[in-house]
Amino acid sequence: MHFPPSASHSVKERSSRIRIQAVVLVFSAVLLSIFCACGGSGKVTPTPTPTPQAFLQIAPPPGGSAVIATGTVQFSATVTGTLNTAVNWSVAEAGGGTIDASGLYTAPAAAGTFHVVATAQADTTKTASLAVTVTIDKPAFSSNPPLAAQEGSTYSYTLAVNDPAGKAVSFTLQGPGGATISGTNLTWTPTAEQSRVTNDFTVTCTSAAGGVASQSWSLTPTGTIQISDIDHYWNVDEDSHVQASPHPNDLSDSTNYAIAALVPQPDGSVVQIKGVGKSDGTATIANVPGGQYWLQIRPNEMYWTGTSAFDYGSDYVGRAPVAPITTTLAWNLSNLVPWDSSLDSVVLQVPTAGVSYAATTVPDDGSVHYQGSETYSGQPVDTGEGDAAYVLQKRHQSVSSVVDVISVAAMAAVPELELDRGGDPGTASASLAPLSSAKTLELELASSAYAKWAGSVNPNFTFSGGSGELFLQPLVTDLVAQGGVPLLDFTLFDVSADQDLGSYDLGSPFPSLWPMLFFYSQGGSVTASVPDGQSGTVDLWASLTHVGASLPSGSQPDEPEMSPVQGPQINGVSLFSATSVSGPAVLSWTAPSGTTPAGYSIAIDPVEKDEYGYYVSDGFDLFTTSTSMTVPTGLLTSGKMYVFTITAVADAIANFATAPWRSGYPLAWADAISGVVSYSEVAPSGHAVIAKVVRSPRRTAADRGQVAGRFATRPQVADLQYRRSHARRAMALQSALVRPQRQTSNGTR
């Protein structure tokens, strides 16, 4: 039989321990005897058994000591220095969770920082602790908000979230006015003010377990563009207070208006959104996205803007027009400057009624008194409405071989003039007198100050003449209002040298509060080659123009207020040297020197040809406040030739993006003009193509109307057509510089 080895070993170990104990007893006896021999007391003090030195450390869990609420994490502790390595586990804070004997920690439902404590069983004074962070698992949004909204329509978003704690959730909202949350449904109806601008939303979801999550987004609702074209007519009420009367224009007239928004697309094309015009002077364009767009008001007129409210109206002096009347006007004028039928005219001015009427019958040559009558057709005149009438004798003078002047030779107020439909004949009875020296004008023009900017108009441009006017603006002192009263008109047929036009008396019966304004336009032309392969040419006209309350004098001659734009380019090539362009036409430039412009007018005029040769027709006028622009797709026709004119426009009041024709003095225009540029590109398919310009017939100075059949009409600088259109300004200058044939004492010239 065989026995396991372990039994044999046990007997041996027991015998060994007996022998060791015997040795220890013998050794102890020896020590005791030695102690006694040394004079000891005979008593023996036992050696105490040392207490084990325990060392305790808690090891962080592998995943860290952070735990989600109600989650678990396993902790472990290491005890050294004693045979008893067991520990007791606890949580220091009440409500900080629980931990079992194995160190498995269960987090509470609440978030916070708590401490897990281990105490050594071998020595309860030995403890170790470790912080544990309890977090709440936040809810997760499982829904995404719609990103499209429309003015006046309800936007709705149903919120959906997942809460890991399985608790109830609630929502709060930070957003634009009118946006609300009810339960899980967010609703909002964008107002006009909130449309086409960015609106920020943040929804915060809070779980009953304490978890918090948020979702943020932005919305730019499409909106409705509101357009008004309501002119203000300035007049006096029965108490002589100046007031404005509204006069709406018919925007439903599709002949004169083409309301639309042209919205640029990423590929460079535009999408046209048509509007609806009404007869009450308003129009709307619905569902226009936010951002910049081209606002088309008239067929050939557009504005680069981002506004949702555009005021297209302007200001006038006088009552709002009514249907013209026809009646008899009698003249009874005395103290005329001896009449010269080749030089003189009579004009009836009633600013408050919007009347500027040139007599069609005239005195005999040499007469100083005139009685006669004629048929008047025009606006009614009513003193009961505060109308005050004036009669002016105007005379044309040749101041020098290069200067013509039309000035007021004599004038007078006309009391109690009544012109109404079906009433008695009205009589303009007055004794005229020359203007007094209470106000004088030393009219000097520094043509050389204009000449230095000729190269900025175009390197081949030459100034050839100028046209100016001194006029009163009735009633309104701080606005540009159509209906001024000219006191002095002049034309320079040569601007190669500075000019002194002499001194003029300007004291008149007109109210002294009416501001006196000075207008001058110096212009010329460049003969441009037409890229037709046949050496064709065309004359291109441009000018520097300004108008304001500063009057020239001997010590301060008139000078330009503003230079043309600097460094104009088209598609990266100098505007002056470009002869062809393809692809989208991009214009850019640097702001002018001098007066800061309110914006820029870009005229794009087609070059046409008839039996007389090439000429520049009316095209498009685009308005912007930027120093660069891309011509909207579809405006230009491939294969056609164009002239580009960039005009810097200074205006004390106007905002080209919101209210371009509510203007204030001083005003200034400065042209930079290209040569003839051929264009090649086909509008991308699928995108709007704007209606093309209707070819205009050639216009010459002879086509212009004439005052009393004798003098070329001078457009009022406040006239909208003059202000809006480079082509109109160029035409007016050409007309002014065509010197009429007149009888002088030396014969015809």
C-alpha cells in the first residue's frame, strides 16, 4: 500500500517544530540567567507582538471614475503590509449611490460628484477614497427642423427626442417673436419684418432625470417685396404751411412698369419672379428669398438691393396734377424791356400750381406794353388755394462768341390771377421791373478744373462745351423737388479756357426763403471705333455735372464736385480698351475722388445703325451702391454691340437700395464711358431672359421741343428722366450745344 507524500511531510514538520521550540526554551533560560547575574530584579518582561502596518490604495476603474446616473462601475482596492487584505466599502455622501462588498458601485439618479471609500479590515484607521462623477445621459433629438418658411404662412416643426433615462421631457424655445412651443409642436408665422432676414432658433430639451440637450438652426423665410410709387406734391395749405400731398402712380400700367425680382443663382444666371402692380401706387413681389437681388421697376431700369420695402416715389413742387383746363388768358403787361421778337419770351410761373407756361402770342418789336389774349391749356390757377403767379420777360444774349445766356430781363408778381375751367378769362396784369441788385452773381467757370478729369472719362475724351442754370426751388428747402424757376440759363460752346460770364442781378419778387441753386454740366464726346470690320465710328457723349447751393464767384470759380470712377474694368480688362466680351459681363471700379457718391448708375446702351450711320440708342440703367456688379443674365444679346457708362452719383439724401429718388442737394454726376464693345453669350436654358430693349429711333437736337417755338428746351435738373438716365443727360447736353441761328445786329450767325 502506498500513502500520499503529504502525510509523511506532516510528521516531519511536526518533529521539526518540537525541536525548534526546545531550542528556544534553552536559549531563553540562558538569557534569564545572564540577566539575573547582572543584577536583574528577577522579573522577566515579555516582548510585545507588533501590529501589522496596513497600506491601502483604490485603483481607478479601467474606464475612469465617471458614470452615468443609475449606472454601475467596479472599484478595487489593494492592501499591503498585512496578511488581511480585505476592505469594507462605503460611499461618503448620503444619497451618493451604493457600493457592495465586492466594490461594485451603483450611481444615484442625480448628477454630482461623490466619493467611494475603502477601509482596511486589518486596520480601520487606514482608508482611501476616490471621487466618482455621476452625469445624466442627455436626451437625443431624433427629428430635424424644416429649413423653409414663407412670410404669412405657418411654419410647423414636430419635435422628437430619445431620453436614455426614460423620463418625461419638456421643451423651451429661444426664437423670433411669435414662435411658440406647445407640447412637442413648434409653430411660427413669419411677419413681413421677419421675412428675408435670418431668424435664429434654439430649442432646449430637459429630461425629468436632469439631462439637457439643445438643437439650433436658422431660417430665412421668403418674403414679399413691397414697392410704392407715390409722389409727394409740396404746396401750402390755407395757413401758408408747406405740406405734401400724395399722388400715386399706376403700377398696373404694363407699358411703363415691369415689376419683377431677378434673383441671382449659383451658376451666374437669374430667376425672374414677377410682381403684381396696382393702380394705387403699390406693387408686390411674393416669395422672394433673402439676400440681394435685382429689382426691376420699369422695362429698362433695375436696382441692386436687398430691401423688402422700396420707395420709388419722388418730390414735386405744386399741387398734384388734375385734368388740364382750357380757358382764355389775357395779358396786360407794362414796363417791358423794349421787345425783341428774336430774343425775348414771356413765361407765366405759378409754382404752387405746377404751372410754367410760355406765351404763344407776343408784343410787337420795340413795344414796352402788351395787351392781348390767347387760349390757355394747362393746370388751373386758384388764389383760394394759395397760388401766387409771376410773369417773367426772358431775353437771350450772346455774351461772347462762345457764350449764350438766357436771363430774366424783367418780371413782376401777378395779383389775383384765376384760371379755371368754364370761368371768366384770367388776366395776367402786371407792371414789370428788372431784377434788383439785392442779389448778384459773378459767374466764373474754371473749365481747366474739368479738363484734368477728361482722361478719367475716357482716354480719348475731349470736353467741348457746357450748359448751366441758376434757378429757385419753391417751397421745399431740403429736398430735390421738380418744378424749379429758372432765372438764368447759359451755354458755353468752347471750354478750352476758363470763362468769366459777367455779373448778373438776381433780386426778384420771389420769396426770399426759396433756395437759389446753381447747376452746371460740362461735357464732350469721344469718337469710338465700331468693331464692324468697316471702319465705322460713333460719337459717345459724357459729362461731369453738379447742382447745389454753392454759387460761383470771382474768388471761387465753379469746379467739378466729383471725378469719374477710377480704374473701371469689364471682365478684368480696362473698360476703355475692351472691344469684345463673352460670358457673364462683370464690371468693377474704384470709387471717385471728391464728393462721396451715394451710388452708381450703369448705362448699357446698344449701338444701332440706320441710313445715317451708327448711333447710341436707349438701353438699360442699372443702379447699385457697390463698386462691382454682374450684368444680369439675359439683358445682353449675343452678337450685339454696346456702350457701357459707369456714372458716379452724389446725392445728399437718396439711398439707391431703398429710396433712390427721394433726393437732396447737392447732386453730382460723373461719367466714365467705354468704347463700343461687342458681346457674345447665350442665356442659359431654363432661366429667365429679360425682355430686350426696343430699338429707339435716332434722336437729334431738332427732335427736342422748343420754348415758345424759339429756344431749345432745357430739362430741369430735378426732372426724373434727367436724373435717372445717362442717355437723357447726354441728349440734353447735345441739344444745348447745338447753337441756334439767331438774328443779331450784325446779321445772322
